Amino acid sequence: MALTGRAALLAALGSIPVGILEPGWTGILAVNGPLALACACDFALAAPVRRLVLSRSGDTSARLGETADVTLTITNPTGRLLRARLRDAWPPSSWRPGTEVESSRHRVTIPAGERRRVTTRLRPTRRGDRQADRVTIRSYGPLGLFSRQGTHKVPWTVRVLPPFTSRKHLPSKLARLRELDGRTSVLTRGEGTEFDSLREYVPGDDTRSIDWRATARQSTVAVRTWRPERDRHILLVLDTGRTSAGRVGDIPRLDASLDAALLLAALASRAGDRVDLLAYDRRIRALVQGRSAGDVLPSLVNAMATLEPELVETDARGLTATALRTAPRRSLIVLLTTLDAAPVEQGLLPVLPQLTQRHTVLVASVADPHIARMAQARGDAEAVYEAAAAAQAQRERQRTAEQLRRHGVTVVDATPDDLAPALADAYLALKAAGRL
């Protein structure tokens, strides 16, 4: 039993001694007069909280930045009218700052034997699973002098998926893919690796594409056309070690890598290639294999939703061994990791030949745009020192990239906004060159 503000005021005016007992029981220790009788009746007429029946329904997933509506159904099986306020508690990251009170608190009035629904609108600010906490209900009597309060556990989980903001680049990359595949009127010169058809020679065609046998059988010169190979295997490897936790702008490096991986997966699946995912630091954090073209993107999004950077040094040998087991045949291995000198030189470079001797390797890394701005700064002594430090960091990064290229690795180093389209362009360039 809880003493309301109205009852406290009346108690003070009527000189009624009140006190607080154990949690969940706040009441009158000594009373007299008509007010005591009114308070007792008010408490008796308040609907009991613990007998209420609660259930949930609604959204089970939402993309980061979007809303999710979770409906709470309250059934009143008692013989009394329920007048109540309730709080539907969720983790703080389930709302934008300052909106929790408005979104999670509700007033309900439920006649005896009936039910009502209230909807809590979540707008999560982080990826991952958001699990509902307790539902706290305060039931008031008809006079509003006293209230009963209790809590219910009503489990529900909303999975917050990556936002996939790079989806806006997909139409332009698919157009480029159609050009490579010969499905548009634009002809891409040069050879692919898979024979497509014969057509008549036009000035400017590569003479190495002339099919002399077909030419001998007809009156015009025939040339072969090629298309990029299909059904290639692509393994996306996400480094979830400590370097992925660093923030670039407003997001961790890992989130930018996830976005780039999703764009590449969407493009590759449309190109007829098979895409798998491996997330690793010192152990496997996520593994997606053998999905069909229509199912691969939802599977990747679902697996990426719960990935978080681990504050441990990535085991490069373990990562390499796991990647080789996951891709036993020749594949394109796309490693999204750092280009910092120490992790690459001490971890990746010693084991890199194990990957490059069997697979085509592409390393993609998130660059910090703040470093580029620092390198261009001038004006005072502090800015000059910052520019010198930034230039040194850029040179070290370029030197690390050159070391990887000497091992036959394709390197993509771009800012978070540019990483996804740059990685897609690198994939298309490898496909056009027949290196997959």
C-alpha cells in the first residue's frame, strides 16, 4: 500500500501520524476520524496488482534508427475497476536521450473482467538485443488517496539490426555489374573468364577475341564475348578485436565495416556469387555459411546485429586457420581489419602467405577523416604540430598498405562514408579482370 500525494496532504492537515514501513507497504500507523475510514475504503477498493495478467506482442526486430512498437496487453480478472499508471521499463539505449519518460509511462483504466492494450514505442540507439525489464503498475482507489504497487516480468526481445545505410549505392553498382555482364547496350572491352556468345566484329575490338573457326564458316569476322565468372565463393572476414572498437566520427570502426560488408554481400549475391561470413578475434563470434542468394542478406544482417568489438588482441594465426577451413577452395577473402602498423606487421603479415597462395585476398580498412583534416591544418604552432603528426600517421598507413600489396593483396583504405562504395568498386574491378 502506498500513500499518495493527496493523502499525504490530507494527513498533514488532519494531524494524522503517518510512517513508511517495509518497501511496498507505506501506510498509516495511527489514525482517527472520518479521514481514516475514507483512506481505508480507498485502499480496499483499489484493484490488486499481482492478480493482473500481462502479455506482449509486436515488433521483434528493427533497424538502427527506426522505431519498434511493442504492445502490452493488461487483463483485469478481478472484480474491481483498475485505475492505474504503469511504467514499461527497457534498457536506456532503447530510446533517444530524454524521450524515455514519454515513451514508457502509460495511464490505463480497465473495468473488471476486461483488457486493454498500451503500446511502447522504442527507438534504439545501439545495435544488438534489447530485452524488456519489469512492468511496474500502481493501482489507485476511487478517491486517489492510497495506491497498491507491484511489478510483473513480461519477457520480450527486440533485435536491433545494422542500418545498412550504404544501400543507396546498390543501384549504381548493379548498373555497373550489368555492364560487365553484357546485359546492357554498353559493351565493356577486354576479356572476362567465361565464354558468353559470338557477335560480329566492330572496329576497335581486341583482335585476340576473334574466333577464326567461326569466321571461316561465315562471311563476316566473328569475335567472342565474355562475361564475368559466376558462382564464385566470397568469404567476408570481420576482425572484431580491439582495433575495431575505435570510434571514427560517431560510430565504431566495426559498424562501418559491417555496412561495407552488407553492400558487398548484396552486390555479390546479385552477381551469382556465394557469400559467407566469419567474425573472429580470438574465437568465432559469428559464422554464416551455405545460404541461398535470397536468404544470404537477411542471415548476415541477423548475425551482425549482436556483434560487438572485443577488447582483446586479434589472434591472426587463429583467424587465418579458421578462414582456410571455412574456404577450402579458391575464394575471394575480404578481410575487414585495421591498417595500423603494429597489428599488421606483427600479426597479419607473418601468416598472410598462407592465404595468398590459395586465395585472392582483399583487405579493407576504415580511415579516420579527422586525420586528413589535421594534415591540412595551418595557422598557429599547435595546428602545425597536429599537421605533422597527421602526416606521419598517413605515411605509416601508406607504408603498411604497400607491404600488403607486395604480397599480392588488394587494399581498400577509405573513410566510413566512402568505404562501402570503394569496396564494391574493388570487387567489380577484380571481377572484370577475371581474378575471382
